[in-house]
Amino acid sequence: MGWVYYWRLVDTRFQADCLRARFEAAEGFWYREVPRYIGIYQTKGGKYGVKVLWD
């Protein structure tokens, strides 16, 4: 598969880190597969988001 981008953009990297931590904590309940990578990205407008790479 490919990258999946979380729909919500936030203003600070700290908020994006919190979203990533919540996603990592809930992955066992929501999904059968464990993602290979969960990361944070920054848009050209300065906002931050969370992206997931599936196997």
C-alpha cells in the first residue's frame, strides 16, 4: 500500500506529536495490520499533519 494522510491539520508540531501518539496507542484496536511507519509532515502553509505508511 501507500501513504495514508490523517484528515486533520494542526498548527503546531506538539499537537501533531499528540495526534501521532494517540494513533499509535489505538492502532491495535482499529486495524489488523501494524503500520510500518507513522510520521509527521509539514505543509507549505506551515501546518502539520500525520501520515502512515502501510506494508
